[in-house]
Amino acid sequence: MTFTTPDLCDENPGKVSVLESGFKNFGGINEFYGEVVTLKCFEDNSLVRENVGRNGRGKVLVVDAGGSKRRAMLGDMLAEKAIENGWAGIIIYGCIRDVDIIAGLQLGVQALGSHPMKTDKKGVGEEGLEVSFHGVSIKPGQFIYADNNGIAVSEHCLIHVQG
């Protein structure tokens, strides 16, 4: 099923919130959507590692990394683990690394930028809470849609698969 965020916005007035611009597509899949799973962790990707190891079918991992541009919250190994576990995509309010490898993977990935330094692993962070960045609050269980135009969030799934 293909979609564009502009079409979703036009077809669902008042039902979507759109994040302010600034995210870049890094993954091998340019458009992705799914049910939101949230993490909040600053310069420590321990919870990212743990979550991509879980079943992610039909879900998008949304990571509030505090907008840090000093450490990478996702690299090629965690991206590959996310694919193995069926994640539709990962959105990081922060940075990733291994961008050339991630660009060739069948995973949607959006982030603010790239940085070569990995994070510390202290097991610090929270999961399953409301996160807010780029002008939008995002809650677990909502639906998120990302493509080269931007990122939109809704309370209910707006994509209806014909079958």
C-alpha cells in the first residue's frame, strides 16, 4: 500500500498532526507507517537495542533522543535486528550512524542527522510514555506515517488495505 503524507493530510483534515520539518530519510524504504511504540533515552541506546529485539510487526519505533547530535542512537546492527523482527520503521529525534549500510536495508528510518560516535550503554531511559518534539506530542498506540514529505501522526490508522 502506497501513500503520501500530503494526501493523508488533505484527505483527513483535523485528524492528523504533522511534525515540523527537519527529519531526513535514511532507510531503504522511503515511506512507512505503523502503530507507535515510544522510547525516551538520551545518548544511551540500550532501550533501542532491547525494543528492536521484540516483535515489531506493524509498528514504528519512535525514539525521543532529546535531539542530541553528539551520539548515534541506531547503527547497522540494530537496524538489521529491527528488520528481523518485522519493524516497519524507526524515527529518531537524534542521530544514526552507518548511513550507507542503512540506506540499503529494507527498513524505514528517519532521523535528524548522522554521527559516527556510538552511545554509552547504561540502561537509562523510559518506554511507553508520551514524547514531544518538533511541535507534536506522540503517544503509544497512535499511528505514524513517514515519507520524503514529512511525518504525520493520527489517533487511528488512516490506511485501509483493500483485500
